[in-house]
Amino acid sequence: MSQASDQDQDPGLELEQFWPGGTCGCTSSIHANMDKKALWNTGFSPAERSKTECRRSRSFALEESLAGREKAGGGGYGRGPRMGCASKDSASLFVHELHFHDTKQRVRELSQETQLKQLMVVAVTIVLVLLTPPAVAFNVDLKSAVVHEGPENSMFGYAVAQHIDQSTNWVLIGAPRYQTSQPRVERGGAVFRCKTDSPNSCQEVPFDNTGNNYVNDRGRDVYIEEKSNQWLGSTVQSSGENGVIVACAPRYVYFSDTYDKREPIGMCFLAKTSTTKYERFSPCRREVDRSKITDQYHRQGSCQAGSSAVFSAVSFSILLNCSTRTLCFLLTRLARSGAGSEIVCVCWCLSLPGESNFNNQGYCQAGVSAALSKDGTRLLIGAPGSWYWQGQLFNYDTNDNRNVISKTPEGQPYEDDTYMGYASAVGEFDGNDEYEEYVVGIPKGGNSTGMIEIYAQNMSVIGSMKGEQIGSYYGSAIAVVDLTGDGFDDIIVGAPFFGNVKSDAYESGRVYIYYQTKKRKFKKHKVDILNGPSSQSRFGMALSRLGDINYDGYEDLCVGAPYGGEDKLGAIYLYHGSNEGIITAPTQVIHAKDIAPGLSAFGISISGGWDQDFNEYPDLLVGAYSSDKAVFFRSRPVVKVTASIITSPTKIDLKKEDCNVFGGKDKGPCLSISSCFGYSGHGLPDFLHLDVTWTLDAKDNTTRPAEQRAFFTNGDNVFTMKSTEKILREQTCEVIEAYVKGDIIDKLSPITVMMEFELNQERFMALSGGELQPILDARVPLYTSYTTEIKNDCGDDNICYPDLHVTTIGVTRSHNIGTTSNLEFIIVVENNNEDSYNTKVWITLPPGVVYDTITNSRSPVPISCGRLESDNKMVVCDIGNPMKGNTMAEFTINSTPTNTNDTQDRLVFLLFANSSNIEEKVEDYNDNHYSVEIPVTAVPEISLEAKVSPEYIVLNTTNQQKVKEERSVTHAFQLRNQGTCAINETILQVLWPSHDIKGTALLSLDGDPLVDSNTKCKVDEITPDNVEKYKDRWWKDSSSGINRNGRKGKDEGTSGKKIDCSDTGDYCTVIQCHIGYMKPSSVFDITIKSIFKPLPFLKNHESTDMYEITSVASAKVISVPYDFKAVDKSKFAVVNTDAVTIVHTDKLKPAGKGVKIWVIALAITAGVLLLILLILLLWFCGFFKRKRHEDEGYFMVKNGQSSYIDSKIVD
């Protein structure tokens, strides 16, 4: 009989997209985007009631939905549980997952008596991601991986198992959509056995070569079974070496009773060692034949049962009388307030009210999972479709396929649609060692959070665990592994659709590890959790025991994430066991891209735990069905190297220079290094080669060669040595000679010898002929080290506690800004306790100050100072290594200010004394710090110079015409800032003799004074009426701060009557200029022009023939641009100068005869002789022996207090 007509199939949807034997189906686990809501309506017309059909829902899920993973997961993206039926007079509600595309679904079903008008359901899914850290590679070898490729689109690799038959190693690979040679069978599926040492060396296992069986019914041949799309190879199991093999076809269809009712009951085949006989196990077929099924039973299953769901507050208007096992019953019974965003809706396959007599197993789909005992004598077959998809378990004796030892009965109605038997495994959980117990997954139990149950051989429940998240499909994958090595099996459960509500990712997956105690209990508080690495990775969809893959005494675990990795092509994660449980960080992660291009869905199936290359380490088989491939991995032998190192002597005596190396070029104490090696491990040769590196004085691998203290004797300044060493299983040792330099700086830190090693693979390959290379144990450090102390005088405890104290004396009193005069102070360092090693004084210079040198050092050992290359502001002085206890050192530090900041009112030097060894008490560090403060002051210096034109005026009274002519007289003054600091404001005042004492004009101003453009001068005429106002402003010479620069315009030796403002009394002109900012070396010029009238002058000045007409200029600094505390304005400079014009009133006498030359020569010679005699006389009297005045003392700042001391040196 053929399958249902494809006319009911929507366009673009392949028949095999759903589970139910090619008839119809739906997705059971719903994972919809929270931002999307889907509404599905169901409506039935009278015409539809008479039809027996199942309308397929539209689904635009990704291509991976073709692989409905009956063993590990649900949903449209990738694999999921898909079981179905084709029955009459049944109603179905389909809810499909939403991923990246909008999904629309319209379902039309039939009822016999009641019409369901309309139902709306909102499906919301929360999907999240949890990340796990990456891991480094360990002993699963990737280079030797063997990739087997099956027929295209056969789903080759969907299920895998390792098998050993009569010392021949095979890998079993299921291809559930393989097109066999069976007559009239479309894609019935197959199992292949492949060699482990060569790719694509596979052959089909002939479990069934026949086509569909048929019977003669009233003269016509009627088929009683349908093997097309039965998915043979979707479940493959082996009991191990020389054991049995089980392969199942859970979509196998049987036509019961009148041969017109499709019963997807499933079937399993059993193959025993070295036989070609294959036995069939189909427990539900026998139940169907026995029950005399009627149409009432058959109405049970036109769709796959979905998991039960928890609904939040959704309004339903159903005017029905709800009864058990009806649609309205389940919707109302499972509604729960507060479920909120955690709803995961799934599809339902139920009868309408009144149809409740469905109590048989026609849709059991036996073989969705299967498990074999270790000895192969017991077989558990999971049938999740029995009893309204409660699920059922069948326990067989593999030696008798006709009788079931035990099976589970029908449960309570609330257990409907839970899929018991979806996954299964065997383990020892009750202490009866005769036969193992079974662990069974129920991924939709516990209100769709999932659960597992432990069954004894008689199918009684002896334990259970529940999941924590709705729709996570907890229990869809199970493994049993003794992770702690205590002899008690532990249970590992996968929940591949688990998501984290705090993340935007979804279907990241989670794995739970439960540890069995000695009392055969599982502590719920002792549960380890492994979280999936990324969104949609479905971490935990496949689980497998690895055996002890690294031979550390603990079994290990492999977890598949078939859509993991950045490229979503799949990955597997290897975890090691330990006495504390699983090590939650993976020791190795293998991605599909690491193996070969084109692999996808890598990790959908895993089988491990068997050594198939005879190197004593279990190997690994991984399926990648989406690319029709499977990969066999070999495990590398693990080498555990035991390495040790020791030096002699145990303490280094730096005074003992017994190593004279390089012909006396260097010397110091000898150091013998003894290195020992051995190794252990399984499957290893009798010897190995290690590449060894020794490093001397290895301080965190940061020691620079310039600071190196230890060297090997076989080379010049060699402190790293490499060698390839042959090592045996028994420990062998060798000695290497080294030495320590005697003049090292660091005499406190111990000398560390580091030894690193790795396997020399090249020599192994050359000697082994290409065998799989061993690898060093990742848990054992690949290095070892030994530390040797340096002998010192620190007593029995070898610990010295110094007590350093630093202070200063003889500090420079002050610094005049702008000057470069030397700054100095004496640093005194004391050590009042035990020896101080590598003792240093750190001096932080103020900005703009440069270190020069040190002088006058007094210390038991030489003192040296220098600037740090990395920081020119820091000066480091080595005081002693060691600086003995109860000793003192002092030295004078000299520095020069070059570019000090104008805003600093003091120069602060920070001192800190420390050593390599710590001080005993925290309070001992209080006197290790000290600060020196030198006040900064500003002392402005100015000069004032004059220039006159003309310098002489001759009034020849005998020439009346000339006397009447007026003369022009100019006096010019130049003010210069000749100091090192800037000046903010200066006042320049000129007293100009414009009139004589009688009020007669002398030098009448010819216009305003000529000055710089940015300066303004004020001119005031002094008369008898205002003379008192100006007298106080006239500056006189004084002994405080007044500097007379000299007079301009009068020859030395001339003499005449002076005429200036002091002589004119009440008549004078005052010119006053306020001068602004003047930087050092800048000048200010003022030029005063006047008219001299001879006739009025002669009338009042006839007593002498020569007069000095004098103008007096005075300048005073008012302010400087520095707000320094040490600035003393009373000491600001005041300078004066005169400008003189000489007036002669007598007639000039003609010049006499000149002096003869011999007279001049004689006079010069006599003068030189006289000078020589005078110098000799003074030298004889001791005149040139200069005597110093007593030192004025030194200025010292200590703890913020200023004082003077009488001596530079304080004893």
C-alpha cells in the first residue's frame, strides 16, 4: 500500500519534514521569537468531517528541519521530535516554531459530532545563550582524523557507534535516508560499517534486504508494512567488543487488522557477533495485532504528540463540556498564572470530547532510542508514542526476541504527551551487579520542563530528576559516566534548547551532571552545570562517555553542539573528570572547520570509550549528518614527565670566588645544576626525547641581560641553554656547571634556575615510523625551577630588617628666579637596624632643575648617583649593597635651576630611602621620606644711562651776533632690566632744569618727551605755588637700594658751577613715566629736547666762565609678576643718573705748542718702572694673600621649619 497522496501536501514542503511515516506531522517544541506572535485558527465544515486527512502546516524553518532528531531535541531549526499519525475524526492544533521568518499555519481537521468554531493561541518563546570559554587542544589528534563520506542526502552520520568484532575495529554509521536496493522501498535507510584507518572504506550492513511484506487477502496481494522512509539507522548502538549491534527504524509502518490503518510502530534489528543472522524486535506490532484495533483507536494519531505546555493568561472561549484527554481539558488544566514570558507552546494531537477510548500502542515508534547492557544480553527499546504519547519502555533478553522481560504500563492522563523513552542509557544504580539499570529521558515531562527516570530491570522507577526550563528538552540526551572515579556511575543530562532570560540569544543549551553517592543516591545540591557557548548552538544535543581518554584514572565526557561555532557548522567539547567531579572548563574544543571543509551539523551524534587503534587510549567517532559525513578521531598517548632540578651549594657565598672562567676574565662562586627526568604513561615507547631549555636567574622571565647575575661556564655571558635530551621511564640525571658573578647588585633575591621542556616530535616520528605522536599531559606544568639563596649576615632566619632614616642639612637659603646659581644640600642617611641591601636614595627634582653632581661624600662604601633614563626628574643614589646596620652615609647633592616655573614660590626636592629588603614595622617607613624646600624669590636689577647732545656749549662773548643764537639741547635716558627676573612696573622720573632760581628760562622743553609708544609720561611745571607738592616725590641718593650710575656730559677733571633742580629752588619741570612689563634684558628709552637761550642765561650768570646744566633721572621698581612669599619689595632697586650739558662763557684761548715726543716716551718709561716697584712692595707686605670672612652659615629646612646653622657639616 502506498503512502498518503501528496495532494494534501503544501507546495515546497518535503514529505520527510515531519516524523509520521510520511503521512503528516507537526513540530512539537515551540521556540518563537518574543517579538512575534502567531495566531492559528481551526475551523471545520460539515464536508470536512467525512474526510480522513491531515493537512500539513506551512513551515519556513531552516533546511535543517529535515532532520527531525528523535534522539536529542525538538523544533524546526535543526532536529526535533517529530511523530505523527493519519487518523479519522480527530482535531489537531499545530504550533510551529518561529526563527527568522514569519510562520503561518492553518489547520483543518474533522470531528464526528462537535464543531469547534474558532481557537486562537499565542506562542511565545524565550531563547537565550550562555557562553563557555575556549580551550586549548589536548590529546584528541586532528591531523590523523579519518573522514568517511556517505551517499548524498542520506543523512549519513545521523547516528554513530564504535564496534569491535573479533579484534576487527569498525565504526557503525547510520544513514536513515539512504536509498537501499530493497524493492519498492524509497529511502528506507541503512547502517554502514567503515574501517578506522582509511576514509570512505564503508560497506552496508545487511540488516534487511527484503521489500515490503504482503499477504493475500481475498485474492489480492495486500502490503502489511511500509519500509519507505522508515529511518533505519536513526538509532545505532553497540555493546562493545565482540558484542551485539542494534539498529532501529522508528518510522517503520505496519498495517494492522484490515490492512488499511497505518501504524508507525517502529522496529529494531539485532546483530550478534560473527553471524549474518539479524533478529527483529517490534514490540508494538505484537500489541497492535493482539488488540483488534478499531477505528476508534486509529483516530488517536494523525499528528505527533507535543509536549504539555504552561500557558499564561490567555482568553479561551470554549463552550464545551471538558473531559479527560480532550483538547479543552488540557488547555484549562495546564493554565497557570504568572507563567508570563516563559511559555513554550507545542502541538497537540488529541481527540475531541467524547473520544477517550484510546489505550493501545499503534503509534509507539519503537526505536526512537535504544540501550544495551554492557554484556549485550539486555536491550531497552524506547517507544515515546505509546499511550497518548506518554511513551513506553520494553526490556528484552537479546537471546529471546519473542518475549518481553518487562515493560512499562500506561500512566495517568497527566502523563500524556511527555515522550518517555526519547533517550536512554544504562548504568549501575541499585547495587545489584547482575544487570544494569536504565536511565530514560522524558523531555516533555514535568510540565514541559523535562525529566529523567531511573528504572530497574522490572521497569519500576527507582529515581528521577527534573529540568528547570520549559521547552529546554531536558532529557533528550543522556549519558552515564563515572566522572569521579569512585566506582559509582554518574548521570549526565542534556537540555539543548535551554536559554537564558538575560540574553538575546536562544537555544544555547545546557548540560547537567548528577553525582551518585556511595549510598546510591543523587544529591540535588551537588549538580554541576555546563552552559552552551553561543546562540543556537544546541549544546548538549548529543552526549557520550569518552572513557578515560587521558589515562588519569577518571572517565571523561564529550558534549556535542551541532550548530555551535561562529559559522554554526558544529563543535564538540571534551571535559575531563576528577575526584571532585567534572572539570567545567573544556580541555579541548574541536570545530567542524578544524577538520575538513564542508562539514556541517558536526556533533549531532557521538560515540566514544573504545580503543580502536590499539594504543591503549579510547578513540572518538563524531557524526555530521547534514554534510553526510562522519569523522573518526584517534587519541594520542599522554606523557606525564616527572622533572626536577636542584643546585649545589644550597647557599651562594659571594665572597667565595672558586670559579675562574674565561681565563680570568670573570670569576665568582660556582653553581652546579643537577637536572633529572623520568616519565610515565600508557602506550609509550621505552625512551623519548625532550627539548629542554635552562634559564639562569629567571625572575618572571623579565630579567634583562645587563642585570644577569648567573651564567653558564661553557659560554661567554650565556645564561640560557638548550639541548635535546634522551629520557627513560626511570629517572636519569645530569649536571651542568654555572657560576654567579661576585659583584652583583642584587645580593638579596635568590638565584632561580628555570627548566622548560617539550617533546621532540621529529625524533619520535623518525624512530616510530609514523605512529601517532604522544603529547605531554596538559595538567602537568611543562617547567620546573629551583631557587638558591645568597648567603648574608641576616642571622638564622636569613632575613634582614633595616631601619633607614633620611634627612638634610646645609640647604641653600633661597633661589633668585632666573639665576643659575648652584643649589645644594647635604643628604644624611642612617641605617639603625640590620643590613640594608641595594640601598638607594631616590631624589625627585623640582621642575626646571637639573642634577649636576655629588660632592663631599662620607660613607663606608662609595656613593654613586645618576639620573634615571626613563625620568630625568629622578636621581637615584646607591648608598650601599649592603649598607651595614648602625652606619651612616652623607653627601652633598648639587643641582642647577635652568628653567624654573614662574609660578613656583619654592623648589621642593622629595627624598625617599629604600632597600630591597623590607623594614620590620610599618612605622619604620615614616622617616624614609623627607622633603627639602628652597624658597624662590625675585630680586629685580635695573640700570639707567644718559646721553646728551651737545655736551658743550661755548658762548664767545666777544661775538655778540653768535651769542644771540638759540641752541638745541637733547638729553636721552635708557632704562635697562639687567636682572634675571621680569619687572611688572617701574617709575622713571626726570627733574628737568627748565628755569634758573630766578625763574629765567634755561632749557625750555621743545615738545613732549619722546618715549616708547606703549608708555605715557606726565610733564609738570614746578612753581613757587606748587613746589611743596612735589618735594616729597623727589628721590634722593640713599644707602638703601639706590644706585647712581654716574654722570654723562662732563669730562673728568672739569669743574664748574652746577645748575639743576636742587639749585633752582622753586622752579623745575618734573617728567614722570610709568613703565609696564619689562622682560630681562629689555630697555626703555626717553628723549627730552629743549631750547637753550644764551642772552637771558648770560644776564644772570656772569660769576664764572663754566656752568653744568644738569637733568637728574631716577628709576624705581614698583612690582614684579611673581606672587612669591620670599619677595621683599623693600629691596627693590632704585637707580639715578645725571645728564650734564657744560656751558663755557669765556672766549676760547688758542692752543699752545705740542709736547715733544721724547718727553712723552720718558714719562711713560718712568711710570712703568714706578708701577713695578710698587707691585713688588705690596707683594712683600702680603697684600695679595686674601683673607676670607667667616662663613655666614647655612640655611636649613627641616620638617617645614627654617633655621641657620654655623657649619656645613654636622657631626
